Amino acid sequence: MLDKLDDKVIGFLIRAKKATYAGKGAESASSRPKSHDLMYREDGLTYIDTYLGGDRFAGEEALWRDGEPFWSMNYVGRVTGENFSGDFLKEALLRVPADKPFRGPERYEDGGYVYECEVSGDTCWFYGHEIISLNGVQIYECLFHGGSIK
């Protein structure tokens, strides 16, 4: 049986996401050539987000408890149109919901930008897809999946 994340860990994960990429947090030392790495630690828990690329990117978020990895999410995405806004993406990701603590909410709008996210599964095994549209035209997409690890 795969393990779901408990409320304490979900709270930690949300704080970590808000303190790192979505919250425009400082990068930590690069773990691989040209990687972007962000780390957050609290009470024996560690969160690391590491990714490669920019307009086309791939990465992984992972959680450790006392040095042991126990959860991971992989993602790959790309900008597909003009006028993509990384700031708008970060605004959406700051709204990560506790019931689906993977990326952003099901829907978020600001100006002509619309963020939409669909997820199947729960924290022990999931996959999903997010898109951003501007004035009805898709300009960004990202696929993600992950779950508990042992």
C-alpha cells in the first residue's frame, strides 16, 4: 500500500512551494551542470525542487524526512505561444490547494491570463496537466506525475 501524505507534511509542502519557486525564493547551489535548485527545510523535513531549462524545462520536486526520501513529483513543460508570463505562473502556483498539493488550483485568472490544472489521483500516486492561456490562446503547458517512494 502506498502512503498518502499526512496534513503536517502537506502543510510543509505548501510552505516550501511558497518559499521557493512560486515565492521567488533564492536558488541554492546547483546540483548538476546548469540546474536551478531551490531548497526548504523545517523540523527534519527537506524539500528540493531542481529543474533544467527555461522555455522548455524538466524537473523534480522531492521530500525527505530525516534524510530519507519519501515523495517525489516529476514535471516537464514548455512555452507554446507569445507573451508567456512567468510571474503569472508563480501567482497561480502560490495558490496551491491543500487537497491537491501538486501545482496550482483548478483555475486562476488575472487579466487575460487563465491558468487551468487537472489532476488524477492523490498524494500517493498522481498525474496531471496544467495550461496557461492568454485571451483564449494556449501559451504554456506542463505535465506532472509522482507519488510516495520507498
